[in-house]
Amino acid sequence: MIRAINLILTRNPEVFGITALSLSVSGSATLLSCVWSIPFSLGLALRNFRGKRIAKGLFNALIGIPTVALGLFLYLVLSRTGPLGYFQLLYTPWGIMIGQSMLVTPIVVSFSTSALESVDPELRSLARTLGASDFQTYLIVVEEAFWGVVLAIIAAFNRAFAELGIAMMLGGNIRNMTRVLTTAIALETSRGDIALSIALTLILLGITMSLSIGINLARKSVP
Amino acid sequence: MLANVVAPRQAIPTVQASLLLLVAIGAAGLGVYAYYLLPAVPPKARLIVSTTTSLYETGLLDELKSKFELRYSNLNVSFISQGTGLAMQTAMRGDADMILVHDPAREHAFLNGGYGVNRKIVAYNFFAIVGPSEDPAGVSGESPSDALKQIRSAGLEGRAVWVSRGDDSGTHAKEKSLWKAAGFDVAQLRTEAWYLEAGSGMTATLKMADQKRGYTLTDIGTYLLNLENHNIDLVKLVESGKSMLNVYSVIACNPKNQNMTKTNFEGSMQLIRYLVSSEGQHLFATFGVSKYDQPLFKPYIELIESRIDPELIGWIRDLAFIEGSECPEQFRYQAEGLYLAQGSVGVSLASRPACFEEKTCSWTQ
């Protein structure tokens, strides 16, 4: 335990590198997912169409998709002999990023849809009467539901950051390239470097917990 | 909306702050990407080696990577650590460029299937049966077959437990062949309560054996590593004999196989030639000596060259050769000089770097 804390305090380059890679892969996966998830949830929340309930139910159901299931599917797709094999994404950070962005899509869509739906519909009519365009109206709704959407994004980031299956199957746990916090913890535990495992786990817990706590505090500070 | 009316715009600073936070996470992400991926300019060719957990967990391959890349700066070697069975599957799908494994029978099948070429034996060590120091089955010093028979009868009486890797790895294959040689059917053993299957890597299996005070088969490298780290409290009980030999070979993926046309054959051959060169062999001979007072792996080419132990050479020949050769003619492809005379003696001499003669190589000091 003391050695574990020491590893963190002395900014051990191995620990630091793994953490940085983990943050960057999962961070960009989350942002990438927002690119399609947020417009999608706007459509889902603000428009009426046939099958809307089914679509929402589907995304709700997919929130809990096992990472190994998605990992296996993408493994076959990204494999050199698979449909997207040409791009050689298997065993690269990009592979993990793509996998995690798909993994968190249902979380972002589902959570931000409910946040957007909770915005008073009269606000939209009001914005319309004041002459707002479609796009401006959407902006106003997003701003109103801002914390709900941020919460969805943070929850998505935490899920991506803490998952093991996709990072292991698509990344291959290659040192200095695709070794992220969770795969490193699995490896170091299996090869018996418990101090390093504990150090990495403390960091993993520290980041996910402080993000959740921070977002709650920030939300409370808003009247 | 009401909130906005009552307290207009108070939220803005926090909103901006958290937006900034998100942007910062994203920017940090891109920054680290750039840091990790851009230094490879000019772009390094990737060489993906799928390999066994027993080699990887000892840390040998990390050292191999750094030494090899010093010499071949155009290559970036990635080791994917899996059991031998899975490592071969990964390669068969075309997702690895070469394999570094220890299961001669399946290596033969791999070559026969048209998946691999240019097999080279690079190193060896021994397996050992380890168990609790009180040794409830009394197997210390017995032959492997007798030891297994005693473990089973003790197991049926509830006095002993056997922990199997159960993960289709090379060690697992060896374990199954030892049980078979002792006259047992593993399919039958699996149904018995004293026979546990870990389904995971060597260290995890050793730890399970340690926790259950059971016996298991391990390669000596991983065992010493865990003993040194005080992870386990198991002793070596059976560790000698031909049947306990553990031979590591390297095989390049066959670039003529339609699944493997994109594999990095040239890079694979560079790593194979490096492994059998005196520098690569020296790495096997010296790795772990300072920490464990003995090497974890023994260099094969050095054994052949020194000729001091014809019995051992004969064992390797019997156990790990395919049709009387480490790689029969039909499985060779653009392997000029790799299989010179008998035991590759010529290659390792020919590929000695100049510093070797002058005794200035960093690794000889």
C-alpha cells in the first residue's frame, strides 16, 4: 500500500503514461460519441415519429450491453480478415476509441433524451414566437437541459474509462500503446505486482469518483 | 425555465467552467495521442507478435523489445500476450505477424495448415510440478508419471488438489500430455472434484494452487518470478526429465496465405534472425540472472553450438523437432541462411555484430 502511494506521489512514468493514455482514449471516445449521440437525442426528445417509444426502449436496454459482447463483435469486424480489416485498427488506441464510443452511445442518448424531454415544452413555443430558428430553438433547449446533458456525458465517460472488455479485446494490452488503466490492473494483478495494481486502481477510483462528486457539487451551485 | 427567470445568468460561470473542463479532457486526449502516436515519424512499421503468457509475464519480452528496436529502429514491436492456443488463433485470422509459442504438436499443425513458415527453436527451460511444502501426496523427487498417479489417488481421498491451467495454452497442452502418459484420461479427470480448472494465466493459476494448497504444473520462469515476489508459497517437487522439457519456438506467418497477405513478413524475419543471433541468445541466457540467481530461459542455439550436453540436445530433437528438423524444407520461405548446417551454427556466427569480436557490445559487459 505504501509502495502504491509512493508510485503515485513520485509520478512514476509508467503509471503516469497509462493514466494519460486511459484519459485520452476514453475522453475522445466520449466526445466522439457525442458527435452523433446528442443530435440523435435531440431528435428523439423533440420530434414525434412512429416507433419513438421503441427507439427509446432500445437505447435504454442497450445501456447495459456487456463490454465483451461488443468487444467480440468489433474484434471480428476490425480484424484484418474482417469487413473493416483494411484500416488495420485492431490492437491500436483507435480501435479502443471506436469500441468505447459505441459502448457509451446508448448512455449519452438515453440520459440526455430524458434531460431534454424534461425541459418545459412551452419554452420552445416561446422561442418560436420570439422568432428563433430551428437551430436556435435547439440551442435554447440544450442550454436549459445543460446539466442533464453534462451528467449524461460524465456518466458515459466513467463507463468508458472503467470498462475492461473492449480495451482488452480490441487493444490487446500492448505496453506504451494500448495499455490503459483497467487492462494494466488486470495484467499486474495476474503477474503479481500488487503495488502497481493498487496504485492504478487508486487513480481509476480517484478520477471516476471525483468526476461524479464534482458534477454533483457543480449542479447544486446552480440555482 | 423558471430558474432562468428567477436567477438569470448566474449559472453561466459554472456552465462555462464545465464546458472548459470537457474541452480540456478532449484537448488532453488529442495531446496525448499526438505524444504517443506522432513521434513515430518516419512511420515505424508495426510488428505484432502474439505470444504466451509465460514469456510475457516474466518481463523478458519488454527487454527484448527495447533491445531489438535499438537495432531495428524502423520497427515497432507489439506483444499480445495470450495462451499458445489463442495466440495461434489470432495469427490464423491474420491479426498477428508472427507467433512465439511452446507447443510443438500444435506448431506442426500450424505449419501444416499453411499458416506459418520458418519455424525456429529459440530457447528452452523445464516445467515443474509444484505444490505445498507439506506435500500431502508425497510426490517429491518422483518421476512425473508416478507423481501424477499419487496426486490423483490422494485427490480421490480428499487429501490433495490439482489446479489445471484449463486455458488451452502450451502449458495446459503439456499438462494434458503428462496425464495421458501417466495413463489417465483428462476428460474423466475433469469430472472429479479434486481437479480444478483455473482458465487463466500461469501466475493466476499458481496463486490459485497456493490458496487451495494444491499442486500444479508450471514453467520454471513464471514460478521463480512469483516466488521472488512472495506471491506464492509453493515448492518445486518434480522438475527433471525429458518429459518436463519446455521448448519455445518462433514462427513467421505465411505471407502466401490469403488471410495473411498483409502481415509484416519482412519484420518477422528480422525478429527471428535477431532471436537466433548471439545478441538475442545472450538475452535469454542472462535475463533474470541478477534477480533469481539463474536464467529463466536457456538459449537453444548456444546449447547446440557448445555440444556439451548431447543428451539434452537429443531430448529436444525427440520432443520438438518436426519430421527430424526444426522446420522441414517445405515450410521454409525466403529463409536464406537461417537453417545453415545442422544447428544454425553458421547463422548465429554470421549475424554477430562487429562489437562482439571487439568485446565492446553493451550486452557483453
